[in-house]
Amino acid sequence: MSLSEIKSRIAAAEAAANRTAGSVELIAVSKVQPNERVEAVLEEGHRVFGENRVQEAAGKWPEFRERFQGVDLHLIGPLQTNKARQAMELVNAIHSVDRPKLATTLARLAQELGQCPDLFIQVNTGEEEQKAGILPADADGFIQDCRDLDLPVKGLMCIPPVDEEASLHFALLAKIADRNGLAGLSMGMSGDFEGAIALGATHVRVGSAIFGDRTYSA
């Protein structure tokens, strides 16, 4: 699969759902991808990328940004509070705001730095013990708490359980966002992004379908 094929599929899914053309942002998930693969996608003109770990992003993106204008970098993996400052200075958006301690840390740093990336609150729609995210029942209260901290909450994010129908989780996330007046929905990955677009996704996170299988170091 190529970048152009993925973009064509996104455009077709937007049209099928009567969505405005270009209303869905493609985040190319470049985590643990060799730099030459990432560079090839940059050369094609794509500028929106997602990384899971602050440390990996810090080792990769400052150099790329010197060479390619307009990079829009999203942190889509878990964020430790001790890495929050580094993340805020490096990325344009954080998709994994998932607990009160992190929210208060981000709010304090936003005051210090005078700026804050766009924020998405991660909701654990499957209520999985091993997965990060606010439980659906606690989402409304946490969204309000983040707003009370003057955090720029743009939307919600979820990662559905692998063994359940993803569309049920996308629909739940959309419902929570709608009742809280949030426009952003970060949902859908390589295997299910078209279904996510049908249910309102504004950001889809696609990695392996663009770059090929990930390369993990032994």
C-alpha cells in the first residue's frame, strides 16, 4: 500500500459518509520506522506524523524539521509526566491525555512556557485494565476538569480492543465528544480507518499500511 492509495481511500470514505473533502487528517504513524522510510514519505509531501515515544521523536524530528518545512508532529502514545515538558516543546498535538496528574502537569507547564500543544483526551472505551485512558463514565468530568485548567482540549482519542467490533467504540467516542461539544475525534488505524471516518473521525492514525511492517530492534 502506498501513501497515495491511503489518501485515495480516505477521500472515498469521506465522500461515502457525506463528509467535506479534506476534513479527515491523516497522521502517518512513523514510530520505530527506519529514517529512510520516513524521509520517503516526507519527500512525497506529507507533513503530519505520529510518534509513540517522546525520546524517539526527539531523536528523529528536529533534524527532519530543519530539512522539511511545516512538519505537524503528534504524540499518540502514553506520556509520562517527567517527559511532559520535552513533549510540549517538541510536538504540535498530544493525543494521550489520560489522567488528572498529567493534566495538571500540562497546565502548569503551559503557564511556564506560554504555549500548549492541541490536546486530545484518551478514553478507554473498552474499559481494559492494561490500557491507558479515562473510563467512559468518568470522561465528562475529566473533560470539564481539563477545561477548568484552561487546557486546549480539541477532542478525544480511543484505541478499541483488538477482539471487539471497532465501530461500537468509535460510536461511543463520538457520542461522548458530541455531548461535550468537542469536534476532534482521533480514531481509526490501518485496519479500520474507513469505518472510523463513517462515524466522524477527524484524525486517523495509519502506520503499517503506509510504511510497511514496523522494525523493532532486538
